[in-house]
Amino acid sequence: MAKIGAGIGLALLLAGCAQVQGLWPGRQAAVPKAAPAVAAPALPELVAPPPKPGARSAEALDTTTEAQREAATAVPVPQAEAPLGKLVVSLGDVTSPGFWLSAPLIGTAGPGLVKTAGGQVVQVELRPGSGAAQLSLAAFRALGLGLTDLPEIEVYRR
């Protein structure tokens, strides 16, 4: 009797999930949605090549040039920029090169700026994201932030 009860329980569990294609005729398995493609950056000067395999230090992982860092931080926040809001950011994927910000408040990819509470500014590629907001290694370093900091920043669309 226990085997029958366990079998019925397992069948009910599988029926509720219905995640296996072809298990029940006429039912389709849930197919995960593909991640949205990231649009080509509007600011190509902020793009860098990926780090070399085996890179471990911040200097080796950040493949932006000195000229790119200067260009990214040489722009003041104009009064006409569209503020998207304030958020707390953490360090993003250190193997993803360039200057970028990924956050849920960003609806579409495009150029933008981030500004710290201390007034430092850096141009970034805004990327839609989910979960916690993340800022690239290059942007963290250009802003002079500690890699373990969780700074509050203001985000602007250009």
C-alpha cells in the first residue's frame, strides 16, 4: 500500500510541474526565455577587449586604456540630462570589459552617466538588468571606488 501511495504522490508531483516535454501528450514543457541581447554600445570609446585568460588582478582584468578612462571621466553632468534615479551598486562581472551599468531601472540600453555622492562622474553604457544593480570594474576604478564598496550613485540617461 505504501508503494502505491508513493507512486501516486510522485505522479501528482510530476503532473503539477509538467516540465518534461512529452511526458503527457498535449502539454508543452516550459521553455526558459532567452536573455535579452545587449545592444551595441552607443559610445564605442568606452568598450574594451575582454581580459586575457588567467587574469586575476584588477589591473589585469580592467583592459581599458588610460585615454579611455580620461574620456569616460572628463564629462560633467549637464543640467539637461535625464535623471533615472539613485541606486546602490555592487561590482559587476569583472570579466565583462568596458564602462557599463546594469540595473532594473534601465528599460533600454543606451549611453548614460553615473555620479557618486562625492561628485565623481563617469560615462557608461546603460544596460537593462534584473536583481541588484552592478557597475563595471572599469567604472569602479575610474570613480576611485573600493572594489568592495556599495556606493549610492545617481544615474542619468544621455
